[in-house]
Amino acid sequence: MVTKVKAQISMYDNIVEDAELEELLESRQVLKQTVSDYSKADKKAKEKIATIQTAMPYRVGRFLITKQAIAAKQVAFETGEGSRISIKAVDED
């Protein structure tokens, strides 16, 4: 692994030229964005589901929408009652 100093970035920055590492970092960045996009879309979908007045479970296109109750329990801190919404494509496992 070769390192060199590239003064245009900073006077003391080291630059590592490693094609494999660079490819891994690029893949990581793409996956990071994908997870971020998924999280945003999931949040919006669940907010919309919360506004629907139809009893669960129900289908929306190829998706099955269900709701699972979560009982209150005590761990290192107390949790309240809640529910968990599950969204999955019907044709997937």
C-alpha cells in the first residue's frame, strides 16, 4: 500500500492509493444512502398507514399490512404499551 502527501488538500493529509479499499468505501456510501432512503420511505408509509381507518390486517396492492400489539414490560427502564406495524410484499418470504 503506497501513501503519498497531496498538499492541495491540506499540508499534512496523507493519501492512500488502494483500489480495493476505495471500492469498499464507495459501496459503503451507496448502501448508507439506500438505508437512509429506506428509513425515510418507511417512516412516511407508516405515518400514512396510521391515518387509514380500515381494520388490520389489510392489503394494499401486493403488500400485506398487519399490526402486532406489544405489551408493556420492564427492562432496565420502563416501557409503555405500543404496537408494531409490519409491511412486507406478499410475494416475498
